[in-house]
Amino acid sequence: MNATPICLAPRCDLPAHNGYLCGNCRTLLRKDLKNIPGLLVDLQVTIARLDRVNAEQPGVRASGEAPLPLRIGPMEARRDLAETLRIWVWHTAARVGVNVTTAWFEPRNLAGWLAMRIADVDSDPLAGTLSDEIGCAVVRGWRTVDRPLQRRYAGPCETCEMDLYAQPNADEITCDCGATYRIEARRDWLLDQAEDHLLTATEMSRALPGLLPLDRDGRQPVLTAAMIRGWAHRGRLTQHPPHPSQPLAPTYRVGDVLDLVDTLHHPALAS
């Protein structure tokens, strides 16, 4: 007697139902695909900085500038989602012998096409991988949009690559996959990754403060665009050519700014 096949979706041990997925994972995949158009709208709003996440974040100035964590942005989340959908549409279309064209290859159209072919997906031995990759891309997108306002970005999980957000005073953070990290170690990792990046003074003033260690009084270090421009004006900071998208805004190396900030908090290190 043949054993009942098990659902191929990761972390699922329920019996498969008329295919390679169980009823729950099949329903979840269909739900993810149906919700993608709404997710795309929210991602676009976040990309345009019209969302309430930026509008309500503490520290917003009258100019509309808000401190942003150094993180994988909504544009990259949208790109990853679109690429994941595109790969699996091509795979499924080739497998079932259906011709597809690039004329309608917007992410919402890709999601709609797969949603209408759940039965074809379910009959694919790679259905578990497909559902997992699309599900992860969708979750990553929602986390980018729905970033908790009072939490600090702690980088991507090294196990499942999901973005991590910690409470302001937390010493550790545990990902949904079970991996646990020390906040101080994650902050150091993020700063190391960012050292050689070139950012404008405004971008730097938004990205770095949330990653810097608190001072001895438990306060967030101050770093403004004016401070960065002042260092450059006094010859303490090297200016680099602007990015083509912002031709009037010179850029600065993150590591050089970090060194100057450290000097502010440790005067003995000043030259």
C-alpha cells in the first residue's frame, strides 16, 4: 500500500491533496497571489514617500525629511517580487506548453496568471519551491511597507534573509525562523557593510543615526546634513561626485562620516 504523499512546501508535513501541495498551502499561495496587486500599490506609495510610515515617524521635520534606517528599500522589494513572479510564470508556461509574451509582464499580471493556474502549479514537482519563494517575496514586501514605527532595523536574517526589526532597548532579536542575534553585533555588521557606500548629506543624516550606538546618557547621537556639509567645507571630509539622479548633491563616504562622528564622542581621538 502506497503511503500518502506529504506536501512539498517547506516546513509543512500535512498530506498533499490531489497534487504536491496540501489544501492549506494551496490556499495560502492563492491568497498571496490575489493580494499582490494591493501590495504593489502600497510599495509604490512607500517608494514615493507618501506613506504614513514616513509621515508619522518621530523626528519628522517640516521639510518632510524623516530619519530612515539603512535597509533594503521598497524599490528592491518590488524588484525581487517581480523577478520571482517572472521566473515562475516562464517555468509554468513552458511546463504546460503555453506561450506567454512580455507585453503584459507587469507583476500584477504575472500574479493573476499564476492565480488562474493553481491547478497547473499544484501538479508541478517544484510546487513547494514555487509557493515558498513567492510567499517569501510577498512577506518581504509587506514588511517593507508595514515597518514598525518604533523599532530599529537590524539587518537581514542570515538564515532566511527576512528583514529584522528590534525594539529600541532590546539586546537580542529572534527571527521568525528561530535564528537569534545580538543587536550590537547586527548594528556593527550593518555599519561595516555601509562603510564604502557614497551617500548625500541628506541621505546620510537619515540613514545613520538609527544605527549608531547611544551615548553615555542613553541618547541618540545627532547627525544632520548641515554637520556633514560643514565638515566638508572645513576640509575635514572629502566630497565625491554626485549621483546622476541628484547632480547638485555631492556624496560622501559613509566610513569617513562615521569616523568624524566617533571623534565627536571621543575627543581624545581627534587629530
